Amino acid sequence: MASATAGVPAQLEVVAGRVHAFESVVPDSAESEQYRQDLDQAIQGMLSR
């Protein structure tokens, strides 16, 4: 499989055992809270560049 390179940094987070949008299905779980913290940190890092 071929892949394209856009020349921008990217990061893929895989949360084992979780389905797509799990943070919306069980928003009060520890995993959802950690996901939101990680997402907030990634966005802050992106905006601070």
C-alpha cells in the first residue's frame, strides 16, 4: 500500500480495546478522561508552535 507524505508532523493514538468515539459513549470513564487530557495536550502543543 502506498502512502503520501504531506511534510507535516502527525501522531496516531491507538487506545487498545476501545471503539471509535468511545469517549462519547462512556464520557465518565477513566479512559475517556485520559483521552481528553491527551487530546488537549496535543492541541496545545500544536498551537504553541
